[in-house]
Amino acid sequence: QLVESGGGLVQAGGSLRLSCVASGSIFSINDMGWYRQAPGKQRELVAAITRDRGTGYADSVKGRFTISRDNAKNTVYLQMNSLRPEDTGVYYCNALGVSIVAWGQGTQVTVSS
């Protein structure tokens, strides 16, 4: 089970911190990622973190977003700074690739210009 939170409405240039609590069976064995689905577009992976905390980012968010994880709390975070209107969408967390499980409800992020 995946439960995302922390979204909201923010002005361009603002910041948000997203959180995702995952069940232990998902979190402990998997690399994790944050995905974004913008209106009318396919879901895309924007940030990923390995079990050993190696990270990777989509070019569109590199330098602005930071993914982290707390293994003791089965939680993955996404710190989003310098937000832009094109960052608007529903944000989801999940495992990566073939390890993806049922999606949570996501959390809505809306960035106004």
C-alpha cells in the first residue's frame, strides 16, 4: 500500500515537500520513485532513489527537486523547490520498473503563474 501526501496549491517559485508511506513489503526490498501525471499526459518518472540512497532525476526537475528516504519509517520524500506551472500534476510514489505495485491515490500539486 502506498499513501502520498503533501501536495497543494503554490505560486511559481514556491516549494512543497511530498511524503509517501509505503508498506514494509514494498519499501524494504525496492528502489523507489516519484512519478508525475500532468493533465492530458502520461505518467512519467521524475525522481528515483535506490535502497542505498543513490538518486536520479528527470532533466526537467534536476537541480530543483530532491528525493530522499527514511528506511526506518518506510517513507520516501520529494522536496520540490523553484516550482513552475509545468510541474502541475498528480504525484505518485511507487517502486521502479517490473516491481511497480498498485498505485496509491496520489497527491495533487498545482503551481500557479
